[in-house]
Amino acid sequence: MLDTSSGASITVRRILAQLAKRGFEVRALGASIFDAPHGKTAFAEKCVQYGKRRAPAVEFDDEAVHHTVVLTRTSNRNGMTAAEEFRWYTAYTRMLDSFRPDLVMTYGGLPLDILATQEARRRGVPVAAYLANGNYRGTNWCRDIDLILTDSEMTRNHYREQDGFEPQCIGKFVVPEEVIAEHGSRERVLFVNPSLAKGAAIVATLAAHLEKTRPDIKFEVVETRGNWATACRAARRSMRGGPASLTNVIVTPNTADMRPVYGRARLLLVPSLWWESGSRVIVEAALNGLPVIAVNRGGPPEMLGGEGFLVDFPEACHRAPYTTLPPRNTIAEMAATIERLYDDTEFYQDCVVRMRDMAARKHDLETNTDRLLACLQPLLEQRAGDADFAKNLQKAHRHGETIARERGSC
């Protein structure tokens, strides 16, 4: 839940904090699992703050949300052992029976996630799931989920057409004060998460183009899950020989505080090639008044609300391993847009004002929290935590009546 390299973790953490601010008692149960090693920053700080403990789990409070984190030997989800999963599962069932929630919220579709939703349903507790990913297939993962929430209408439509279920759109959850830079030089072209699926090979090709024509324009690449060196190697293979090195690119490690980064940025690139549900960095950039050049596919056009600059890539670019490059004229057009955003001051300032106005109108945190609560209200009104969990579990057990009879005769 404190993974700074995972958009889903960041969003769900903010959703829980918003619910706590609205008066709900919220507890979170997770594990020391991260999408990337450098996503541990916030978790490590909490461990230092609350002290190291020789225990199977650590506990701490974060914005009125009480967290329990089951410790694992590795931060890689694929390396989580059966014993660690059982420890998490045991902690989860105990928390259900002691905390007695009116609602369980989750995200993810792995077997342990599915088991967690089953346990809630057996007790009669409704489940809401957050889904901001276009890669889920089938419906087994959501069989025991009452409400699916997503961040964009595009993803809502995507699953309605693909699998026949319809998530409810609640928008993005971004706190302006946490992302808006107080001061800024507005000097760099920003790209976050240099993975091939996010269009890193395209950005490397674009940087190589501008290195020759406009060496004064500098790129800043923030590594979250992706690795810039890997992207450059892929671009070299696709371009058959270049770029060997890029002197106009500055690589910044993952950070929990993006405000200085946004302060240095003049614009943001979001050329994602996989399904981008509702790019969080677009909202953060818009709140800073940064113009955005984004792919015209999935959620980015919706996040831009009619602003920004959209680029169409050939269908081949959207297929894994995401190393196919667009035509040279597409790269040249993107470069021309960047150059204008640097050279035409009046044009740039107009873009800045329009982006800020759009962000205030479309991505207001409290409005989206109201939308979330409207979706959750029918489930919360059931007051499932007041039910007799033991009785519900007995009914759900195939041998429940026999067990009850045997216990009664003892």
C-alpha cells in the first residue's frame, strides 16, 4: 500500500485516506511487496519512524488509516512463499472477525486476492474492487465482488464490451498540495516510468532527433518501474544503430515527492503503448499547468479533457514487446510541437492556463470523493459488520450443520 512505484497503490492509499477524512474507520492489511525495488521509499521511512521490530508484521498509522504490513523475505510478488501467503491470509481472516468491517476494498486478481474476496462474501461483507488496468481477462477474478470501481469512462467501456461487466467511474484521486510545485524553471521535457510499454523507445528516438536539431532542449526521465538504459537499447535495435548515447537526457531516480520534478518540467510526454486507464501523471501535470503530449488511445484523451496534444501511433506500436517505432514523420511532428512549446511564449502561456483550468474543473479531489461515496453508499447501508459472522460462515460451510451438531453434543 505504500509502494511509490505503483499507480494503483498510490491511488488506493489516497482513496482510503479520503474515506478516513470523511469519518470512516479504515484499516489496511498488506505485505512488503513492491512493483519495483525503488518503490520502497515511503515504507522504509515508516519503518524507521516506528522502529524496527522482530515480528512477522509491522503496524503504523498513515493519514488516519491504520496499516498492518506482513513482512516478506522478498519484495517481489512472484517470490512470496506459500507460508507468507498463509500468514497474510490468517491475519486477514482474524482482522475480518475482530474489526468486523461493513465493506472490504481490494485490487488485484491473483489467487490470494480472489480468496480474500471469497472470505468476505462468506461472512456477508460486500466487496468493492479498484480496477485501473486494461489487462484483465475473464470474470473469475470478480465473481465475489459486488462493486468494481475505475478511474476512466474509457476503461469502463472497455470492460463492458470485452467481458460484459461495467465498472463505475470515480475519476482520479490527487491531492494538489502534494504535487504542485511552488517554484519552477520550466526547462525540461518530462517523461515518467521509462518502460517499453509506456513508450520509452519512442521517447529515446524523440530525444535522439532533438539532440541533433535542438541540443538546448533537455529531457528528464524519472525511473519508477522502468529502466532508461533498457529503453535506449531497444530503441537502438529498432533504429538499427542509434542512439548510442543521449547527452540531452537526465535520469532521475524514483521519488515520493514529485514537486521539484514538476517544477523543472516545461511539458510532459505520455506516449503509452499498452492500455493506459487514466494516467495519474497527466492529472498531476495538469494541476501544475504543464502541457501534455499523449497517445490518442485509452484514458489519456479523457484525462486531458479536450486539452493537450494527442498523437496517433500505428497499431503495430501497441503490440508487445512495444519496440516498434512510429514513422519518422510522427517523431518529427512531436518534435515540432515540443519546439513550439519552447519558442512561442504566448502559445505556451495559453496552454498553461487552459491546463490548469481543465484540472480544476475535471479532477477536483472532493468531487471525486463524493462520487466514490455515492457508489459505496448502497453497500455501506447494509451494515454488514453488524451481522453474525459465525452463523454466516456456518451456513457457507458444506459441513456446517454436521460440525454444529457434533459441537452441540460435546
